[in-house]
Amino acid sequence: MVTDMNFLDMQIMWNRLIAVTGEQAKTLIRTAFSTIVRECEDISAGVFDLRGRMIAQAVTGTPGHINSMAESVKHFIARFPLDTMKEGDAYITNDPWMGTGHLNDFVITTPAFHKGRLVALFSCTSHLMDVGGMGVSTEADDVHMEGLYIPILKLIDRGQVDEVLMEIIKANSRLPVETEGDVYSLVACNETGARALSKMMDEFELESIDALADFVLTRSEDAVRKSIAALPKGSWSYGMVTDGYDDPIELAAQLTVSDNGIHVDFAGTSQSIRKGINVPLSYTTAYSVFGLGCVVAPDVPNNAGSLLPFTISAPAGTILNAIKPAPVASRHVIGQMLPDVVFGCLRQALPDRVPAEGASALWNVTVRGRHKTDAAEEKPFALSITMNGGTGARPTKDGLSATAFPSGVHGTQVEIAEIQAPIVVWKKELRIGSGGNGRMRGGDGQVVEMSGRDGTAFDLLASFDRVVYPARGAQGGDDGAAGAIRLKSGKPIRAKGVTRIDADDRLILLTPGGGGLGDATH
């Protein structure tokens, strides 16, 4: 039994551990080369015990990264047992099925030592702009076409970088300098966390963090289970149709609340397809449990304990449990819809706690091309400009406009985008009235118009959704406006696929609005 003084000490150390992971994350953000990391904070960072359980995570980070990384460390331990780990080691992978769902996310895990003894592991993830292949597009037929595939390997051995592995990574990127810099940024991130943890252990005179880990995870799990115990018991189903690629995709879920926890089963969902919008189960799980946590236990810190009462299943071979080597580069297009699917189930049991559907999936404007430098040489460029539409109306408030929920990343600033690539953003403004009407209105999307600069054409790697099937209103609220994508020239353009944007043309995007909630007349 924990005494009052021990309880207080544990709470202080718990908060300190969250601060350690915050310091870890800040290092990654400040040293990253990728704009989507440095400006938009598309990362995750966390500390794990020696059983591979995530004890704490940085507040900054996306659910798709954090909640899939929460399981990935166990894969690292299985490949490199604890008794083989040495000070100065670091391990790397971008395996979509063991990491965060696609090849552009690198995961690095580092053993942390204190006074010569292994005490924890730090892990972090960030999005690298280019890892070769077809990149973050929908067009590959399998994962091997999408870029460089790195199994779980040792990147650094007792402080010595595997130069052969690093040369392979650089050689398979159109942006080798930036890619190498981002890898070292991830390494520095974990090293910062390990140093901060050792300092904390000195301060609190700790030889191990095992007792602290047990305290954190037990308290978190108990808090979530207490919230679940207060919920009505039963099963509820919900379905959603998304744009898909050539044909619509059906997402089906049955959510069951029982004394054992909450389980979501995606049986009935469409099969995987030969385009890169398939989702590995790790990413499906990550966004599904995030949706559950938002409604069921929003005040409980996210860790292995708080995630334990939530379980997710999807039949193998469906688009939500794509089997290797399915193409998965744009897995966010489907995966980020899943909180809305989970909300749809929960709304039937908890009508006063759940928002309407929103734009959900990020509208990332991913561009790639070559432009002439002052030296008249052609230099490759690649950039993802992050934006989104409106969120669904909330039970007591309107939805948020131009906000990336559920991903949580920041929108890319126009000035930063124009510095990083030869493009001009001619317009970026709210799409007034695009949110669905209701007792509470859905959030508005935005209107963006952009083109190449100084005669530069570029390729658009489009992966946009909610163009055919908009966010639906709930409880009598109206649907949000559908998204739209077009060229100023009037030439047709697909919402998914690779399109050449000519130097004299302009790309126009209208991002979707969120659904309204409740009857506006009442």
C-alpha cells in the first residue's frame, strides 16, 4: 500500500516524467529538417519501462504516431533483447506494421542507462519528407514501390553510427541532406530524454523507475476503468462511407461496453485495395483508441495503462487491417476517419458527450519537383503543406474552423511554405458557411489558391477525402460542405493521384466543413 508521502512523491515524479518527455520532444522539433516536424510538430516522443510499456508521452504529438509507437517498442525488444543493449546504442525502423503505419515515419528507440544500468527506453517518431519511391501518394501497387523499407536494425552501436546503413538511407532519398539531418534529430531527441531521466533519478535518489512505472500505469488504468464502469453497458453500431479511390469505401464498427472494457470490432468494413490508402492495424488501433479516450476518459494521461481497457479488432485483409505488402503511404486518409466512426457508436449511448462528424483526414498538399537555383542548376524539392477543414459541432460549442482534428498537427504557415519550396500561396482564407447548420454549427473549412513560382511546375501528390461524401450532421444538424479541388485553367483534377500543375496554372482547394449538431430551430 502506498503511504500518503509515497503517493505525493510518486505524483511529483510522474509530472516530472512528463516534463522529461516534453524536453525530449522539444529537441526533436528544434533540430528537425522536415518542415512538417519543425513547424507542424508531426512527431511523437515517450519513455518506456523495460517491459516495453509506455509510461509517459510528450503532450506534443499526433495520436497516429504516439499510440502506434506505444506498441512498437515491444518489437524492438523482441529483436534486440535487453541483455544485449549497451550504452550508446540506438535502433531504427520504418516498418509500417511495426511502426506508425507508413514508410515516411522513422521510429528510433534508445536504451537509457543510469549509473551503468539499463533503466528505461526512449522512443520517438517523426515524418521525413522523402524516403524515395513514389512517396506519400496513393499510386503505388505495394509497399515496396512507396519507398525505402527499413526493418528493425541497429543504427548506432556503442556510439558508432552504422555508416553503411546511413549511406543507404541517404542514397534512397531525393533530399539526402535533409533526410540524414532528420535521422540525427531523432537520435538527439532520445539522448536528451535519457540524460534528463538520469538527472531526475539522481535528484530523487532512484536506482530504478520500475515502481514509478507500476504506479503510473496502475493509477491510469484504474481511472479509465472507473469511467467505463459508469457507462451504460451494451453494443452499438455505426457506419461511414468515404470517397475511396475508384469506388467508395465502407467503414463499419460495432462498439461494445462491458465490465471488461470497451471493444471496437470493424467487421463488415471494405476489403483492402491496390492503392495506397490501406491502413495497418497498428494505425487503426491508434486512432480508434484515441477516439475512445477523448469521450470516455479525456482527463487521464495517455500511457500503456490508460490504453489497456480499450481493444480493437478488424478482419485481416480489410482496409483497416491491410496485410503486408499492401500499399499504405496515405493511410491517414482512412485512418483519421476512425475517431468519427467511434464517436458515431458512442453518440447512441452518450448523446450529450459526442461531437458530429468533421473533416477528419488531413488535407496535406504534398508537392514535389525541381527548380533552378541562382547557379542555374536544378535542385529537387519536396514539401507537405498541412491544412484541414472544420471539426464537427460539439455538444455545447460550435466546431473549430480550419483545425486538424484528430491529427493535432499545426497548419503550415504560408511564409514557411514559400521559403521551403518555389511556390506562391495567393489566397488562404476561411470558407465561410461551409460548416453545417444546427443548434451548434460545424467548423468552417478554408479556401487556398497556390501556384509555382518563377515558371516552376510541380507534381501534386493528392490524397484528399470528403469530396464526395461530406461530414454528416447529427441529431438534426446539417451536413458540412463537401471539399473540392480544381485548377484555375478548368482542367479536370482527381482528389487522389498524381497531377502535374503547370507553371501558368493555379491549384484551388476548398477544404470540407464539419457537420452541425442538433436542430437549429430548437
